[in-house]
Amino acid sequence: MITIDDKFEISLLSPEDLIISKLIRFAQNDEEDIKHIIETGKVDKELLYNLAKDAISVGVGFQKRFVESNLDLVMEMF
């Protein structure tokens, strides 16, 4: 969280959380965004995998097999 002059608080997603948020839709631009995020070198692969598996296990409103398949593709990007 970033605070500016004690007036604003800005919460930022971690690179891992941002990637997980894109796994559900996984359109072409999402895949490209994920690739660019990984290329920054700031993504912890093991953390991403564990967080994504947790999110998939408790998620509602999406096809879990589709998202798991997307996660497998993302893991291959490393």
C-alpha cells in the first residue's frame, strides 16, 4: 500500500495477483499481458502457482478446468 501525504492510500496488486486475475478470461491480450509481466522478472513462479491453485479451488463463476489449463500454459511461459 502506498500513502501520499496521508491523504490517499493506493493498493497495488502484486504481479502474481495480476496474472491470476487474467487467468479466468485469458483472451489474447490477457496472454500477452501475462507474458510481459513475467518478462519483468518480478514474478515468483512457485508463489504464482500456489496462489492460483488456491484461487481456483475456492473460485465461483468460472470453469475450473479452463482456468487450470490456462495456468498450465502460464507456467510454461517461464
